[in-house]
Amino acid sequence: MNKLSSQELMDIEHQYSAHNYHPLEVVIAKAEGIWVEDPEGKRYIDMLSAYSAVNQGHRHPAIIKALKDQADILTLTSRAFFNDRWPIFAKKLSELTGKEMILPMNTGAEAVETAIKTMRKWGYLVKKVDADKAEIIVFSDNFHGRTTTIVSFSTDPLAKDNYGPFTPGFKIVPYNDLKAVEKAVNNNTVGIMVEPIQGEAGVVVPDDGYLKGLSAIAGKNNILLAVDEIQTGFCRTGKLFAYQHEDIDPDIIIMGKALGGGVFPVSAVAANQDVLGVFKPGSHGSTFGGNPLGCAVAMASIDVLLDEKLAERATEMGSYFMSQLKDLQKKTTKIKLVRGKGLLIGVVLHESAGKARQYTTALKAKGLLCKETHDWIIRFAPPLVITKADIDAAMEKIREVLG
Ligand SMILES: *Cc1c(COP(=O)(O)O)cnc(C)c1O
């Protein structure tokens, strides 16, 4: 077989692919568990996990089996008809989230759009906000996806430049500032949409009690609280959902990424009947949403998280990893701060250390893949199946580069 080299593949991509990404110079041709391999056979520890979409590890055998078995039976019906997988998956996800109803989509951004539509429709039909006046409170440095409406309330110029005109109806307030939220609330406020930890912003963890405070503001003012758990959910931070670190019951849970087990895009919104009940036939939908193949994969993906107790694992391995990184911080002038929860960890560099990209590039050369977010932050988010020995091996490389 005439196998192309990494360099040849990167050259072809550079020519034929739109340049909307700036990847590290590594080509992945194979993967298993926490390991990925390039065409030349060099192996790397994956510490990005496709932005937390591969929490269960690459090609988990139980998830691949579910994919193959379902592919042999039925893949797509559209929801013009019932199929024999979606009802079972909907019930399973309802029981898992403790919410009465589920609306299935494919990508995270579609689930966020669904939550926005839900909050607005609920605002008009239930809260009785005047037509076209609904407001949703969102936060600076948020990341909720890439659609035109979602980038309308991004505060990252790169994400929104030259995409206007933008969708109105969003009020942006500083993250981790409850007073700012209280001030932003008015009679037209229908929802608050928040990331329990801001992953893309650089693993920004709010103060303890912040989510509780948001929940109280929402409750007091008849506002829906929507948590975007697309990156933080499915055991990444040491709980099934990150909001469970605080004793709250959000109205809307937005899920994606690891729900598809790193195999297939599956996203969903969960809420009770009094909220998701606002949708009527024809008012929203998706051709692939609720497709049998995705449902089978998602059910297996959930089973792996529960059977292998990956939440507990993320807590245990995360605190071990974070303590090692904090030890390193004491011994180097490069690291300003180590923060995170479970296995969602951000290492903030001193500006004097130079940009993060040079370190992610150096780590890649040593066989560890991770990605910078913004100029000064490195995110470490390995698959949750990682072991202590794997972390020790990774720390050796990290010490060589950041020590
Ligand atoms: C990745 C992500 C999204 C968007 O998901 P896509 O599948 O890329 O559309 C939305 N919100 C958060 C918090 C994310 O991390």
C-alpha cells in the first residue's frame, strides 16, 4: 500500500482544507485508549481527548461493538417514523439526568440552539414575555459553539469578526459575578445559560457557591437556568455533570461531546415537561437527531461511564495529576497557576515564559499531545481511563518541557 507520510498529508490538507484551524503538526492515523499514533508509527499520549469528546478513551470496545452491531441492523429513519432505539435512549437519558424529557440533536452547537429556542418559547408561552422581547443572560469569555446566533454573544473577536448582523436578545455579563447577573435581570429575562467551568476560556473555575447563586437568582425571578455541560459533563470533572458539585437542579441540561463516546456526534437537551413541552410537531427538529446508530452508540457510551466508574476515576486521577503539576509549579518560574476539577485541568503560564504554543509543540515532540487555549494556557484533559502510571509517564515529559 502506498502510505502517505505525515508531511505529505499535512501538505495536502493545507492545500485543500479551509484554514479555519491551526493544528499542532501531528497526523493521527490510529488510536486506542489514551494512545494515538501517527503514520510513521510514533505514539503519543492524548491529553486533549478531542475537547472532552473521548472521555471513554479512543475506540472503547463496548462502544465500537454497539456501533457495529447497530450498523448491521438499522442506521437512520428520520423522525418522520418511530424507530426502536430512540425511545429506549430517551428513557435512559431521562433517568440519568433526572429530567422528564429529552430532545435529541447531533452537535453541541445544535443542542445549544435548542436550549435557546426552548428558553425563548417558554418565555413567550409560559412566562408571557412580550413578543420578540425575550432576553437570555450569558457570560463573558463563554464558548457555546459556532452558529451565527451563538457567536452573536461571543466575546472573542476571532469567533465573530465579519459574521454580522448578529442575533439580538442576549445580555453578556462577567463570569463569576452574581451581582452583575442580578443587575442584568429584568421582566424580559427568560434564561441564564452558563458553563459550570469555562473550558475554552482556559478552564476557568468559578467560586464555590456561584452556581447555587445563579440557581437562586433564576428561581426568585422565574427564569430558566440552562447549564452547558457539553465539555464538563459525562464525568470529566469528577461528577456525572459538573453542576452536581453544587446542590442545584438546573432547568435545562445541554449535553454533547462524550455522549457520543468519541465515535459519533450525539447531543441532547434534557428538561422537564413544563419546559420541553413547549415544542409542538414541526416547531423544531433535525434529520439525524435521534438516529438509531447514534442512540446505540450513546447508550453504550453512558454504560461505559457508569460501569467503569469514570467519575470516581476522574476525581482520583485528577487530584493526583493536579498535585504533581502543583509540585512542578513550585519548582519552575514558568507556571503561574494550576486550576481545574477532575481531569479538566488548565496550566496558566507566566507571560515571561513565552506563549503556550511553543510548549505544546515541545510536548508533542516528546510524545504528549495537548492544546493551548489562548496564548498563555495549556489544557490537560486526557481520556478518563488514564492510569496513575500513564500520568507518571506524562509528568516526566511535562517536567522536561515546563521544569
Ligand atoms: C464544544 C462545545 C460546544 C459546541 O459543540 P460542537 O459539537 O463543537 O458544536 C458548546 N459548548 C461547549 C461548552 C463546548 O465545549
